[in-house]
Amino acid sequence: MNSITPIQSFDWLTTALSLASEFSERAATHDKDGSFVEANYAQLKQHGFFSMAVPSQLGGGGATYAETCDALRILGAGCGSTALSLSMHTHLIAATVWKWNHDMPSEPLLRKVADNQAVLLSTGATDWINSNGTMVKVEGGYRLNATKVFGSGGPKADVMVASSRYDDPDEGPSVLHFPVPMSAPGVSIGEDWDTLGMRGTGSNTVTLTDVFVPDAAIALRRPSAQWHAAWGVALGVAPALYMAPYIGVAEAAAAEAVRMAAFRKDDALVQLAVGEMLNQLTAAQLAWRSMVERVNEYNFAPTLDNANAQLVRKTLCARAAIAAVQGAIEVGGARAYYKTSVLERLSRDIRASTYHPLPERRQQQFSGRHALGVSPV
């Protein structure tokens, strides 16, 4: 098994704090006009954040999993959209690091990211177990047609990491996993990301029309509509990473609410509201930190039990984080209702936490089926 030795000379969290402060000054503008956080991405590249989690042995930043999560949390407090978009790239890196740490093919992608600060685009929210789109076998590969939504970071992405359905004549309905260069013929990015919150993530729909995927690009073949260990890896590492920005959002909201309530600190009802808000924030933090700890620096088995445990914690984390920000709005009072208040934006950004795999009701069904001994998918 490979071992990950972090670089000790670079302080990712201090750098994240500095960047978060700068990003916070632009966050309101990106929220107002829905523009992609392009300048923030440029700074993240300059400081090596896209290869932060790549092992130092492969030329990357060597950040531990826990450091990576905390960096995303800190960035989330400054600009949720920037941190969330970065987390979508980073969870793909983390899954690949898990493979590298377990002596599975993974080095070429990690070196590409380390050498070029290549940005990866995830389509996991669209694909899930049965995936999305169709593939037809042609000479030397496949012809792909698909529509992938929530392509966070798409405006600056270099490679899409995706999957799609293939009706295998020998093995039956299957799902193939593969990378696609964003510059490949037939790949187009829409301009449809106009949402309630997290408006700067650039999560536009990506359309793939007759895109050629060579045989050599196929990284995994699996049966459709069945649980596969690949999901055990993805759901092992991903939830804590994509929930980290929301913890940052909730922490920023709580801090702002306390600041706004300072002149009413002797009001008994304000004191009660602050205490209730902080309880909810702590519940979110505890659920999130438990997800981080379960990854155990990539030393976990990709079991169904572990994936289920992470999904349960994701739901608890999202629910408590939303409640904490709602509590912050109540503490802030009428002033928090104005668009000029940062709390108004944070209250919209936090709502996006519910849509990441798995949404609460789907998670509850998944967990209930698993407990009852029924296939969760």
C-alpha cells in the first residue's frame, strides 16, 4: 500500500484564511449577477489548491484529507460558491487518492492535476447508480450522447469525469466510467445556472453530442442498477468534502449574527436565540467532523455499511446547518432580511446542501432498505 506523506512546509489553512478574506469581498457581486468565480479560480490555481490533495510523491500539495476538508470549510466562510465548486473537483481527486493509496491504477490522473493544475468536472449528481446518457459501440471506442447537469466549475474545467449507460450485448445493461476532455468535439456548456443560491459555481448543464470515447479511456465497467464498490469509495470520501463549504457558510452566518446582535446582548430572547443557533451549528459540525474522521486518511474499506454511515451523517449535517443559518437570521432580526445583509445570501447558499447525494428522503429510504436487508438501490 502506498503511504501519503504531506508536505509540512506549506500551510494550507493559513493560505485558505487569507484567500477567504479576499474572496468574501467579491462574493456579493457573484451572487448578484450569477457570474462564475473566475478570478477566485485563478488565485486558487496560483496557490496550487487544485492539486492540494494530490500526494507529494506525485508532485502534488500533499495535504492530508482532514486538512483538505478544513481548507474547503474555511474558503466556504468567505465564498460558498468558490469552495463548493472546488470541492466538486476535489472529491474526484480524493477518490483517486484512495485508489492510489490502495495500489490501484490512478497515477496518471493525479500527475496530470499536479503538473498542470488541471480542473476536473464531476457529473456524479446526474449519474448515480444507473447513470445518464447512452453509449453506442463504434470502431475503437464508443459514441456518447448525454446531458449532465450541475457541472460545477464548468467554465474553467479541463476534464469531465463521467459515466454513461451501455447496453452490452454480452453482459447486459452496463455503466461505463471514463474521462472526457472538455475540449473534445461535441462537448458544449450551457448558460442555464440561474439559481436561488450558490450562484457563482458556474454549475451549468454540459451537453455531449456524438462525443467519441476511446476504448482506452474506459476506467470501469459495472452492471447497471446494482451497488458497486466504486460507490463505496465515492461515498466514503465525497460527503465530507462537499459538505465542508456548507459548514463554512453556517459558521460565517453564526459569527455575523452574533455581531449583529451585540447591541441587544441584554435581551433574554436574543440570548436564547443565540444559544439555540449555536447548538444547531455544533450539531452540524459534529456530524461533519465524524464524516471526516471515518475517512481515516483514506484508510477505510469501501463497504456498503460505511457508505450508509456517511450518507446518514450528511443528512444530519445538512439539516443542522440549515437550522443554524435559519437561527442566525432570527438572531439578526429584521436587518437580516435586507439584501444588503450577508445573512440573506448565506441563507440561500445553505439551502443547496440538501441536493447533494443523497437528498434526505432518498437517504432515508436507502438506509431503511439497508437496515431491512434489502438492496439499497
